[in-house]
Amino acid sequence: MPQDDFYTKVRAGLSALLQQWRSLGQADTDQLALILAETARVAKLGTPEATPSGATLEQWSRDEQGEMPFWAPRTAVFLLNQMPARPTPQSDAEACAWAYCWLRNRSFDSLQAAHDALPIHLKAPLESALEAAWRDQQGLRLV
């Protein structure tokens, strides 16, 4: 996957990631928005200035330009990885977004360490996306 295509896919997949979390969440959208914001604060995945409304969360879930604050999809990945339903990405773009958030949620010394830390059900679905995310992340570092 070309380097410049990767981030385009990430941006397109962020909304799908939020949509999947919303569809699996067992609460109304206002409660899910609260859970997302509070989890971001507690898990130190972001610092939402205010808790979004359910309508805002719905809007972010439809926003294929990826204009939502980055703490939201990072937190969705954090929560999805803990769900007993063992959700997986439903598209290549969503897999790219998932891998991108995975690498930004934690610090890894190597691609292998990042892959090994994935939940078992995500190892195969995220393999190529994680490699692309790793290349993207390493490309952004100053030498």
C-alpha cells in the first residue's frame, strides 16, 4: 500500500470505526458519547473539552473525511479491543484506522511487539494494515 494512500484510508476508516463501536454499544447514543469521552479522559487517550452529544457522535460516525477529534476513534479502538464480541474491522479503510489508532494508543519498540500485543482475533485482520501504520509512524520521526 503506497505511503500517501495509507493516511487517506485511515481518514476514511475513522468514521467506520466509530460506527462499529456505536452499533455494538449497548446504550443510547448520548450514553455512548459519555462513555467515549470519560474513557478517553480516564485512559489518557485524549482530553475532550466537553462531552459530545449523541447527535455529535452520530455525525462523527458518518463523517468519511475524518474530521472528528482524534481522541474519539483512539478511544473506540481501546473499547472495541476489550469487547467480548471480538469485533474486527469490516473494511480495508477501517483496518487502517484501527491499526493507526492501535499504534498511537501505546508505545511499541518494534512492529513485531505491536503485532504481538494485539488481541489474538485481530492479528490476521490487522497484519497488513499494521505494517502500513508502522511504516507511516516511522516515516514521521526525525532522524
